[in-house]
Amino acid sequence: MTELNQNVHLLPQTQQLRALQTIIRDKSVSREDFVFYSQRIIRLLIEAALGLLPFEKQDVETPVGEIYRGLRFYSRICGVSVIRAGETMETGLREVCRSIRIGKILIQRNRETKLPHLYYFNLPSDISKRHVLLLEPMLATGGSALAAIQVLIQKGVPEENIIFINFLSAPEGIAALFERHPRLTLVTSSIEERLNEHAYMIPGIGDFGDRFFGTDAKSLVNEVI
């Protein structure tokens, strides 16, 4: 693997993480196990992303009357999921940020132009004043990610206030992302080997949304864009 961009945060590749990845990459794994073990990885991703947010100093008195010089979590954050695969990551986010606001963006690839097309978005009205956790499991060519980021920037979110939380990333997608937006942050659990001639990630995981929700994929279009 080549040296990572300083804004790319890859989860520590522990044996536990590799074991979890092995379970969910197996094409014969049950949907129940796919959901359970992928949620465990998503939780790790969310926790890693939260650790990259600003913190404020806060002192508290302990039960023994001493002062602990600690930190306060940054409160002005929100999540934005890219429909529909990104919605698989919302539960993990709510488990650690119970009252967090979550916006939605719907992007699909145009069958004729092969380009991502924005169909819908619904975001917090004050999103420009928040740090945004952008949720999307797959980063292949980067098309849909770039389109979603553009929506956030047009709504006034500074590039450096966007943390893109992603399950699997292809080197080609990472390069495309940071060529356009060098100040954003990416948190991922795996950087794949490459894209094949059909722009599918290798070794890959298949269509994350279809495997998670138990629907039949007619194509791997969601992983391609």
C-alpha cells in the first residue's frame, strides 16, 4: 500500500477487524450475520470519526472531591446518509449520539450518461454551522461521494468540516476524492486492491445495500458509482 494522505484514517488492521471482514465478505454468509458483523465494524468507524472532531476543555469534580481536567464532546454535529446504503450506518451513529440530527441525500447513476444524478436532499437548516458525518459504505470511483459532498458545500459546509465515513474504499476513489477536496477527512475500514474493468472493487463485498437489506441486486450499480 502506498503512503496514505494525512486526511485518510484507516482503522487499525487488527486480527479482530480482519476476522469481521472475512465473515461479511463471504458470499455465503447469512443476511443475519452480514448485518450483525457489519454493524460491529460500523460502530468502530463511527467511534473513530468522533475522535477526530474538536473537543473543549472541561473540569469536573470526582466523587472523592478531586478535579479531573477532562474534555467535553463537540456538540454541533450532524449525520448525512447517502440513500440507501448510507442508511445502514445510521443505527451505529444513533447508538453513540442519541439525539443527533440526520439528513438525507439521494443520488443515483443515470443509465444513459453513466453519471451520478442528484434526485433529493433534506438537510438540517443550520448545517453550514455544523461538522458533518457523511455516511456511505462504498467508495469505488468516487462519483456519488463527490456529488454528495458538492451538495454539502453548496449548503455552506466548509470542506474541512466534512468527515466521510466509509466501509470500503478503492484507491481510485480516494484519489478522485482528494483531488477535488483535499481538506476533507475520510475514515474507512479497508482500502481495497483496485477496481476491475467493470469498476467493481477487488476483492470487494458486493452490493452492500442489497446484502444488508436482503434485496436482490439486478446490477452492482451502487458499488460502481
